[in-house]
Amino acid sequence: MRLRRTLAVVGLLYCVEGFPMGVFDGVVPVWLRLEGVDLDAIGWLSLLGLAWSAKVLWSPLVDRLGERRTWISGALLVMGGALLALCAVDVSVSLGAAVAVLAAYCLASATQDVAIDAYTIGITPRGQEGPVNAGRVTAYRIGLVVGGSALLLLPRWVGWNGTFVAGAVLSLLFAAAVRGVPRVEVPAEARRETWAPLLRWLRLPAAWGVLGFVFLFRAGDIAMGPMVRPFWVDRGYPVEEIGFVTTALGSVATVAGAAVGGAFVSRFGISRGLLWLGVAAVGSNLGYAAAAAFPEAGSAGMYGASLAESFCSGLAVTAFLSFCMRITEKEHAAVQYAVLSALFVLPGKLAGGVSGQVTQALGYATWFALSGAITVPALLLLPFARRRLAWIEAQEA
């Protein structure tokens, strides 16, 4: 497949992948907060995102059964049904029902991610990880805009039930669109073997240092997430402005960051990108910490924090995803990449679970600063990541 067509297919798939995360991270916390759910409960509800770590447990099924397009479209149908089910939920009466529906939504989204990531790794030529991942981040952010910012424009006009129905309809349209991408056959070896290749992969040079690096690199950015929208709500901003700034404008900044990050990786390589762009990742948290510590900065401080967070995130994630893609074997991509993505989601989600308690006790500024500090130890493990990259380049030479 030519690079231009590869980028087009990847663009569609990651727009699809970003959409449910936009709903879960962007729409759901605002809905819950406006329905009177406290910060503690919102923080604990973010633990439903652990589905994106648990997906490694069922990722072998994506290789062994069916084709990846079917998994993606099937997951979208489940997510559409879950959004329709939210129309019947009154969180003031039964928060447990909302938890059950959102759990199904997260499980379906995590399964979809396994199939999309494996499909993308299979069609990406070696050496093209930089531009592919820049396009991937851009498309993902478009999905976030549709799932977060665009949907948040609707409650004022059609109510929350109408908003969830609109999300369900979009899920069905995405499911139909995915059926139009080229079919990619799963290698026969992947259908026969799962755990033996994974164990062999885990014994490659610097494996445990690499896993530690992956485990910590995005923890701070993810941990901050559950408190960002409630922070905007508590500062008194209307729903439409929250969606516009954090998701729409934020996506423009992320795309800009991804473009710069992709160009940097293409020019200087993944190894240097992990260092210099990784340092920038800490800026994602410090901007919000400053906005919370200095409320007199007003909207300028809030807008600046959001744009800084999004731009720095785009910079860092492009290099990081290029690294994860490069160290994954194409023929076993579903399981191996699921392991990596499970690792980099897990610590941030666990920390996010207690984010509401910490924020209520210490304030938004302290939580945003603490979450940023989580990322720093990852940089100490960077030599292991570089060693693995050097080993792969030697094998391919």
C-alpha cells in the first residue's frame, strides 16, 4: 500500500479510535458533574479506563478469530448501544447503572483499539513511523473533537439524551465506514501461536527496562485527565466553551505538536525524539498547575494551559508511539502492542482513580503538579529504550 493511501486509512481508523475517548474523557465527566456527582466519584469512575490495560487479556482473540475490520465495526455497534442505554439512566437515582453501561462502553472501545493498532502496524512500512504517527495523532484528535467538543455543543439544544443518541448514530456511521478499508489478512503463524512469541519478545535485549519506560512515560498526562474538565466546570465556564477550548482548540494545538514531533522524529530519529520531546511532556501538567495556582490570570491562563497541554502532548506522543510501533513485530502486533498500550495506560488510570480525593484534599494546583512529576522517572529509563532501538537497527541491517 502506498504511503498516501496508508495515511488515508490510518486517518479514518484513528478518527474512529479517538471518538469514544472523546466521549468518555470529554462528555461523561461534564455530564456527571452537572448532574451533581462529586469529584471523588468522578475520579473513581475514571478507573473504568483500566479496560485499556486489561485488553491484553483478550487481545489474542483479535489475532485468532475473524478479521480486524469485523472486530472494529462490531465494537462500534456495542458502543452505539451503550450510548443509547445512557438515555435511560438517571445518575441521581442509580449511579451504578451508569457505571455498568460505561464499563461496557470502555470494554468495547478497548477491544476496538487492539484491532486498530494491529491493523495499522501491519500496513506501516519500516522507517515511516514518524509521518504515520503524526497522521495518527492528528486523526485521533479529530475523533476527540467529534466525540468531545462537537457533542458538548448539543446538550443546550437537544438535552443529554439527544446528545447520547447523536453519539450512537455517529458510532453506527463509523462502523459502516470501517467496512470500506482494505482487508488485511492476519498471518497464519499469529493464528497458531500467541504466548510463545510473546515470551520470546519479552526476552529480547533491555526488555524489562523498556517495559518500565513504557509504563511511566505517559502516566502524568493520563493521570491529570479526570480532573481537567471538572476544573473548568468549577471555574464557572459553560459547557460549550469547555468543549471548544479543551477539545477543539486543544486538538489544533495537538495537531501542531504532532506535526512538529513527526518532523523531528523523521529528521533526528526516534531515540532523540524520546529524549527532547519527552522532556516537553511535563509541560502538559505544569501549565494547568500554574492556571490553578494563579486564578487571577483568568481566561488567558485557562486558555494558555489548555493549549500548552495539548501542544506538549502532541510533541511527546508522536515520538512515543513511533517507538512502540518500531519495537513491535508485525506478525504478532495485536498481542505485543496491546501489552505496550496496556502498560502506558495503567499507571495514569490508577493515579486518576484517586485524583478526586487528592484534589478535594489538596486542590487542583497540587494535583496537576504531582501528576507531572510521575513522568520524570521515565526519562531515567530512556537508555534501555535506546538500547532496544539500536538492537533492532542492527538486526535489520
